[in-house]
Amino acid sequence: MQRLFWKFFIIIWLTVAGSIAALFAVTIVFKVVPFSQEIQQGQETFALEVASRILASDGKDAAIAFATEAAKTPEQVNLSISRIEPPSGCSADANESARIVQTGDGCYRISVHTQATGLVTYTWSRLAPWVSALVAAAVAAYCLARYLIRPVAHLRSGLSALASGHFDVRIGDKIDGRKDEVAELAHDFDATAERLEQFHRTQQRLFHDVSHELRSPLSRLQAAIGVLQQNPSKLATMLERMTHEVERIDGLVGEILMLARLTDRSSDTLEVQTLDIIDLLNDIVADAAFEAQARSVRVRYEGDQSFVAEVNGELIYRALENVIRNAVKYTADSSEVLVRADTKADTLHVLVTDEGPGVPASDLSRIFQPFSRGEDGIALGGHGLGLAITKQAVERHGGRVAAAVADTGGLVVKMEIPRSIRSNSKCPRGSGDCV
């Protein structure tokens, strides 16, 4: 908040300094001084006291000489010294403009003659400091209010648009030229609106893809029922077909529920266990290698032999299995899938490389979206949710997932799994990788 603090400080300081300068200018031009009446009264009282002491101690002549000099000063304090007759008048009480002094040779009255002050001068001397303070406060308040209310109005308008479902609203361009916390707030709002817009598009696409994926097996179920109605003798064949389609729907619903559970950030707490991730990798590699023998595909592991971590075993197993099985599915016949794991700074780096057709560079980030197989992806079974589940599972542990084009032309998927779960709540502004 330093920049905003200094802007407020400068506005208030300049306003007060300007008001003081204006006050001095008016004082010089009209030759009036704030609180001049009080100052004059103080000088007159002081002169009366001094004259009284001089009269009592040094006599009348010394007091008259002091009064003469007082009248010549810039303040022009006019004193008069008069003898009181009869002496019984010495019992009179002194007041603000006179003193009664008794000496050895008699009794004297010392009076001060105040110069008449004009109404304008008197009013200005009384009100100038307060008017100056009020003007300074009003100018500072106006400047600060104008400086803050405009962006707040833009922010309020943007929030109202978001509440109405208009996620394409942006306010950063309306506050260009400012470089303070208010501008950062506007850019944070734009980043939030952009993220909400992405969520909205993803949700709409997900609804469309789920309904599309469910429609195909349901259509085949309806077709099987129609065949049974026309030809009951094909019951065994149609039952097998219907069972396969029901299993397909069940698997799709299970993966959708898994993805929904991973993307739900209402609770960031995961149940964790202490286990060796390399053991999980070896088990998955062994199963994948056995199944890949039918296509003469070799699945090979190399790298570290142990990496004990505190993770959710089910999620990490699903994440690793999805990537390895996906590589086996798309690699060419009689080729190899290489799984490599290395430890760097308490993080396990897992690389899965295949020799399949690969994915265009423009689609590398999109393959981690639900129901996405890339523009030129070949459908070989599955629902297109495996890599999306992998990404969410690894990121829930504070890790990262990315894809690249392998040297062999295939696809290499890189996973970083920390030894213990790290918070993923702090994301760069405008980043689309954090949830």
C-alpha cells in the first residue's frame, strides 16, 4: 500500500501547504494578521504591567518615559498616566485597560487607549485560521474522494455485471495511467473475471461433452432393445452388447465424478498416506507391459528405485496409470514406452514417452481438458478424461503436469510430484493453471 499512501500524503500535504500560502498572501495584501486582536490585547496588558512596576519603583518620570517609548514601537501601545485626586480614589479596582498605582508622592492611574479596529479586519483576524483549515480540509477531501470514487464506481459496475452473468466485463482499460494499489485491484478484477469466463466456458463445454458421450451408448442400448423386440432369439447377443454399453456408461460416470471431486476446491484437505511412489510405478508398468504384449509393445522403467512421499495413494495411482496406459494405447505397434523417474529437490520428476503419432504443439495444453483428444487425435476407446484427471490429481498435491513433443515424434508427459502436499493457492495474476 506504499504507493497509495504516498499519493494520499502528497495530496493532503500540498492542500494544507497551499492553504497556508494563500493565508499568508491575504495577510500581506490586506495587512491583517490572524488573531491580531488577541495579540494586541496581550501587548497592551504587558505594557500596563511594566508601566505599573516602573511607576511604583522608579517614579512618575520613568513611567512617562516608558509610555513615550511604547507609543513609538510598531505596535503603538498608547499609555496615559494621570494623578488621582483625592487620594481616596486609590481604592478603585483595576481593570483590563487600567491600573491603579500608589507611590510615595500620590496615587496614579495608568490607562491604555486601544485603537479602533474595523469590522472587516476584526472578522478576518477571528475567522481566517478556521476558514483556512476548513478550505484545506474541503479541497483535500474533494481530491481524495474524486481519486477513489471513480475506480470504485468502475469496480462496482464490473461486480454488478459479474453478478448478472456477464463474465466478459473488464475494467482495467478504464483505469489506465494509474500505477498504484487501485490499479492492481482493477487488474486483479480482470484476472478474476477472465478466470470466471474460462470456468463458464469449460462448464458449458463439459455439459455438451457429457451429454454427447452419454448419448452414444444410450443410442446403442435403444438399438439393442429394438432388435430384441423384433427378434427375441438374439437375446444372448444383445444382452452382452447391452452389458458392455452399461459398463461403458458406468465407467464414464465414475470418471466424471472423480474429475468433479478433484476440481472441487471447497475443501483442500486430502487424506494422505506415506508410501513409495516408485513401487506404484513398478506395479503400473508391470501391468501395462503384460497387456501391451499383444501388440509387441515394450514398456520399460528406468530411474530411481525409491521415493517415499506423503500423498493420496488412490489419486497418484490413477494419475500415473492414466498417463502410462494412454501412452501404451497410442504408441505404435512393436515400439517402446519409456517411463523414467528422477528425484530433484524433494520432487519426483516422472517422464512417460511413447512412439505414437504425437500431438501438434498447438494442442499440447488442450489435451489436459476434459473430453479433449487433440484436433488430430485418434479415438481408441476411453472418454478423454484420463489426462484431465491426472492434471487435477497432481495439482491437488502441489505438483505440475505438462506435455511436449518427444524426440521420437511421439508424446512425452512430464509430471512433478512433491514429497509432501504443497499449497497451490497462490497463482500468478492471469494464470489459467490454478484453480
